[in-house]
Amino acid sequence: FFSIPTRSHPPGSALHVAENPLAVRDCLDAMRIFINNLDSYVGKALCMDLRKENSLLGTQTTDNSEVDVELMQNMGVKRIVQRGNKQKYLQDVLSCSLIVFDLHSASIDDVEEVIKELKVAELSHDITFVLISSVCVWANTRKSYVPVGGEDEEEEAPPEEEGEDGEVKEVKKRPAAMSDADLDRRTPSASHEAWKYLETLTLSLGSKKNIMPHVIAAGVLYGNGETTFNELFKAAWLTLPMHKIIAPGDNYIPCVHVRDVARLVRVVGMDDVVGKYLTELTTIFKSMDKGGTGGQLSVNEIRNGLSMLPGFETIDQVKDIIASLDEGDSGKISHTEFVATVSKLVRPMEDGVGKYLIAVDKSRLTQGQIVQGIVNQISHKRTVPVCPAEEVESDFKEAMQLDLILEPSAPLKAANFDWWCRDGIVANIEKVAAEFCKWRNLRPIKMIVTGPPGAGCERLCASVAEKYLHKDPPQLTYDQIIEDACKGTTKGARKLRKKVQKLASKPGAKLPLNLRTKLVKARLLSNICRYRGYVLEGYPTTYAEAEALFMEKVLEEGEEPEVEEPDEEVEEGEEEAEEEEEEAEEEEAPPPAEEDEEEEGSRPKFILAENVVPEFCVCLESTEANCKARLFSGGARGALNEEEFTRKTAEYKVANLSEDGSPSTSEFFSEVSGIKVLPINVDTRSEAESFQAVRVYMESKGAYFNYLRSEEAIVREKQEEKDKLEQEADAKEANMREELAQKEAELRQEMADQEEARRKVIAQNEANLLEAEAQPLRQYLLSNVVPTLTAGLSEVCKEQPEDPIEYLAQYLFAHAQDVQTIQMGAQ
């Protein structure tokens, strides 16, 4: 805990512990430590902080799984314990001085079995048992609320204010902070009932001799590759617009870095060991107080007592205490006060570490602040939408909906606690994001592709970006960067648009070098390029451009870096005034003065800008004739007409193929940046061969993970897509056949119905005919002939035609069917 140099004494000895209280962590040296599920998220963090000179053993998450020997060696693990043989397993666990179980990855039954075994076991040595639990055990604890911003939980809410319309404004409140003193109030969520039971079971071990139990209620864990926040970091890294804040989003989530939990476990183990040494020192002094002086001993007696437990008298602070006292035997001091003073030097708290500890950092962050902070650091800065809980799908929805403010326990409040992320995930987001990339093996791919106009740089860049940089790849060109910068609505963007418009009428004219450098560097420093990388084509084109872009000035002692003023939005009515100012500045601007030669010692020093410099550089080579043919056949880009092609080719030759010995662009990367430049002659290699050469070049430092699909996965996806298309085609054909068969069946049914109706009509007519033929002649005449004949005669009388017989015959012929129709209607 204090800056006292380590002396060469055997680790774990009393002398080693006493003379090095700052690194009291060394008192755990050579301890036998059991960690359940060494290969889990928390298990790896514990190994990182406990492995130094200790003997670590533990289980794997899955028994009988293949052991990663290299990983276990790096984590300092001596032996893997199998759970299959219960007797041997429990024997190995109980043989350790420090036992750590993490409920985030452990089996409930397994933990319960070990605790119950500790309860009944006869122990020959001291054991510290640590159970890592979660603040979710506090999720449903009844809370009181205080105004937001109030530091004191008992602070009275300010009086409600009235708005202009007379409505009372509601005072925004937050949950009051709770601490480990509220242990008995904790109420878990339904999914963490068993966790609370195990916490209680662990604390009950305190009544057993030789066992020192501790429960650590850890906040929502982050860091080291993430678990709870993994999907948030992954979506941000891939720039996927999937982030959502569960409404209302102002709930407080207590968090802690997983390394801080591991360090708290270390403090717990240290405290128990150091406390044991202090108890022994007190016992020694009491045995010396035979005269019943009430704890008053001479300085020499104190020294004699310390010699029985070597090491404490060598501590500088202890020596100072002794030197301040009388050297004579007559000078008496209180040994109890002396032990208390020494205790303060080597322990964070007088009474030692508590049995129940809350491990949270000192930030008080809401869900919205956490999600927005992750997006702003890694992805495109945008406002994350707030959505109802039912619209959000996540395995950690419960943790994201916590609304608790918890105070860290005393060891974490101690001034000497070695915090990893004291101020929370948002304050340390850059550090946490770097950890995420490291643990998930996410390496930014930064590449420059140069070559003469018409060499096909853009096609190679597109292939690399598609293969390694996912959808929406950061494949950049100089023209695209300038175009994007001109789209802004700020004053700077408007000025840039005017400059670009003026230069458009001057072939070959360029923006000033410092402005080009500023625009390109700003893009390369964007979140996407910093974390996923970039493939830049068409810039830099000269050695000077490369030097300006990828070198930065070394600041002298006391010199502060230049801070750019934020670019302001253009307001209405300001454009004309600014145009006049710009014209006046251009008119008044004096010609650039010739710089005097500076002395060698006064020249500023420059170093590589590691945050933007590329890792790979590819230089394409091609003859002018082939470039021209490729360009005007549509196989490459770089010039719109022959005149522009000739001008750009000449510029490229001057900058990169000069015969006067001036350095080329690729020489900057090979000589200054120390990058191995890959030359590719695109005249002799096909596009596929060129891309394969680039792949070998890039993966020479190791294959990229970066959430990339493997070759097998790509082939499998293509096959699945092909199978899917075939299935869709087969299904479509089957549907067409089914529809055709259905139509044919309907048509056959319709024809059958029509035939049936026709048969019924024929049968009815035949029946009517038979009925008519069966009637007597008189009845037949009365029914079928007389009515029509009577009507015809009446019509003849009315019309009085010249030929009544002919007229009557025509009438009877025309109305021959009337009688039959009437009869059918009646029936």
C-alpha cells in the first residue's frame, strides 16, 4: 500500500510481508488459490491479478474439454481440476488458502455443494472463501428517492416551482444511494433468488473456525472484451444502427470493471493474511507484558518483540516511530497504540475488510449515458433512440433495466486501492474500447494504395474493403473526402465549397497542403477509421503530402498542442458579410515571406503520428499505354479525358518516378514509416492474382478475426443461398402446377355442372312431352290449341287482314311455344 522497496526475502514469509506493506499483495505470494471456471470472463481477470508467484488451480467451464495449454500457461495456471471425481475435486478445493467462486459462470448446485462441504470439513489451515455475486440481488429492494444532483440522501426535495401557465413543474428524482449497511434490506429479482440464498449460505460460514467468508456483490461488469455490453460494442464497431435505449432510459446502472473486482478479491485475501500477522504481533507483546503494566513496554522491549516476528522494525514508518521515542529503558510506551499505528500502515481499515462487499465504481451513470457513450466513442455519432422494452431484444435486458445507486464498500473507498477504472465506463471509454478490441482480436486495417492514373487502384481497394471491412466499408478517396467535407452546413464547409469551386476552373490546381492535410487527417481520425481502419486511395500522391499527413510535431517542454476552434453553423444573413471579409483578406494578404534558414537545433522535431499512419502500403505499377487503354475501356478510373490523363500521368511521374533522385511516396512509407511496401505489376498479374498477393501481404502478421466470415462460411453461405434459390424455384413451380391443376379441376366441375343442368332440362322436356301425350284429345286441345287459336281469331277480327287465313296461320306459328312456356312457368 506504500512506496516501500521490496527486499529479497522468501515470498510469503513474515519478513517479506512486514517490510513491504505497500505491495502487501506480495503476502499472497506462493499461496495456493482455487478459481472456479478459470477460462470464464471473471476467471481470466482473477488470474491476471492473482497469478504472480502464486499457485493457481481451478476448473474449466466445461469439464473434459480440450485444455488450451498456451492460454493456461499465460494465465499462470498450474493445474486443471476435474469435477468428475467428487472426492478428489473437493479435496483439491479445500487444500487451497483462497477459494473463489463466481456465480456469473458457476453452477448453483456446485457452489452449494462446496459451501456445505466447508461447513462440515475439519480444516487444518485457514481458508478465505470469496463468492462473487451480483447487484441484481438488490434489484427489487425498496428504494427512496432524492432530487437529482443532491449529494445527501436525506436532503429534502426543493419546493415545486410553477411554470408560466401555472402548472407545477415536477422535480426530477433519482434513487437514494444504498450501501452494504443495508444488507438485510436487499431483495433480488426472480432470476437471482438462488444467488441470494448462496450469499446467505456463504456468510453463515463465518461461525466456523479457520474460515473467513466474503461475498462481493459486483456491479454490472464491463471491460476485458465485455459480456453484458458485448452486443453494444460489437454493433458500434460494425457501425450497425441496432442500438436502442429501453424507455425511459434514465435508470441508474451500477457498474464495475471486471479487473477492479479481481483486485478487490486480492485485497480481501491480503487483509485476511495481514490481519493474521498483526494478531500474532499483538499476542507476542501481551506475552511480554508480564508485569501487568497495562500494555506499557519499553522501547527495547518493543524491539525485542518485533525481533520475534522479523520485518516490521525495518519499515521506514515504524523506524520513525521508534526514533521519536526515548531510547532508554525507562521510557515506556503503549504496545497496543504501537500495534494500532502499525496496523494503519499495512491495512486499509482498522477492523479489516467486511464480510459483505459491494463492488461498484464511483460513477453514477444512467442506461442512456452508457449506451450513448459507447456509440459516440466507436461508431458514427448519432442520437440513440429510446424504445419500449418489448421492442428491445437482449439477453441482458434485466441488467439494463436496473435502477440502483450503490455506494462502494470501504476497501474501494480507501485512498490506496489500486483502481483500474474508478470513474466508470464512460469516463474511461477509450481505455475500455481498446480492451474490447484487444480481447476480441479486432485489429484496424489501415492501408494506402498508390499507383499511376488508370492502374486500377479503386478496384483493388474495393476488393480489400469488401473482404475485410464489412458493409459500409471505410474505403476512402481524396475526392470523396473533399466532397463529404463540402456537404457540411458550417462556416468552414461553406468556405471550402467556394475554394473548391474556384479551383474547378483551373486544371491541376490544388487546395493548400495544410488544408488538404487537415481534411484527410480529420477523416482518418474518425471513430470508424480508428477502430475498423481504412483503405485510402489517391492520396497522398507525393512525398511531401505523406510527410505532412503522417508526421506530427514533437511538443517542447511546456508547449501545449494547438486546439482547433469548433466550426460554427452558418446563420442567415451572415454569408454576404463573410464573403466581403474573405475578399478583403485576400486583397490585404501579403505575399509569403522567404523563410530564413533556421539553425539545426532550433528546427522543430517530428515523429510518426501513430494514430493515423497506415500498416500496409501497396504500390501498383503499370505502363502509360496500358493505363490509358484500361482507363478508356472502362476498366479503371482516374481521368475523364485524354488531356486530364496526360496531366495526371506527368504529375505522377514527377512525384514518384523522377530521375533527379527526389524521394517518392512509397519511399516515405518504406524508409520513414518502416513499412514493407508491396509492389504489384498489374500488367503481368490478373485482378484475382493481385488481390491474392495483397491478402498474403496483409495476413503475414496473422489472420484477421474482425467478425469476418471464414472461407468455409462464405462457401457454405453461397451454397445455402443457391439451395434457397433452388428451393424457391421448386416451390414456385410446384405452386404453378397446383394452381393449374386447381383451375383444371374447377373447369371440369363447371363443365360437369353445365352438363348436369342440360340433362335436367332435357329430362324435364321429355317428361312434359309424355304428360302432354297422355292427356285426352279434348283436354289437349283446350290446354294447348284453343287458347292460342282464340287469341289468333280475336287478333284477326281486330286487324281484318286481306287474307285472314294466312294471317291466322302466321300468328299460330309465331305463338306456338306460348302454351308450353306458360305450362313450364306454372309448374
